[in-house]
Amino acid sequence: MACAKVISDFEVLAAGDAGRRRGWSDEEKVRIVEESLRGYRQGSTTAGRYGISRSLLTRWRAQYRSGQLETDGLMFAPLTLAAETAQASVCERQSRAPTASAATIEVLLRNGRRITVPASIDPAALARLLPVLDGL
């Protein structure tokens, strides 16, 4: 004689109860993106740590670079000094008095601040500087 037990109880879960998607605030996205950019090849590791796909992290990184992810907090910019000779040459250039013929560029930032820089400024340095000043 065989014993068989029929189990007919089941549970129906509504789609809204425990969805797969999670809402991330811009502050959380920025924190995760900055963590993923700290080291070499950290994207997959960081995505796995937070349970998100690499493609979503890549999309957040693109938004971060274009300035679409905004935070109200202060941001730090990395600073690296290569050698003392480079530091000395910067000080010498700054100590010279500007001439009347020196051309300047005036930039009005989104936050209302205005910055005036010499026309001879390195475009790459200015591109790194402006997002930091705009975030203050």
C-alpha cells in the first residue's frame, strides 16, 4: 500500500510585493560609481557587491561623467604632485606680474560663480577644474 499526501496549499505573490528592481538615489549612485572608479578593473566587483548588472553600472558611469548625477555634498578632487621641480616652476609662473596684453577667459558656472583664467591655461586642466568648482 502506497502512502501519498496531496498538498494543495500555495501562496500567490503580487508583483508589487518584492520586485527585482530597486530605486537608487543619486547619492547612492554617485557613491557606487566613485567606488567602482577607485581601482583598476573594479566595475564587475563593485556591481556584484551591490547586486546590480555591469551594464547598469556602465550607464551610471556615463551619467556621472556627463554631470547628470548630482549630489548636494562636497566632492574631493585627487591631487598628485609629480616632482618638486614642477612645483617650483608653477610658483615662479604665479609670482610674475600679469602683463596688460595677457588675454583671459571668463567662465560663468551653473551655480552662478564666475572664474577668470589665463587664455594660456591647459584645456585638460580646466576641464578637470570646472566640474569641481561647479559642485561647490
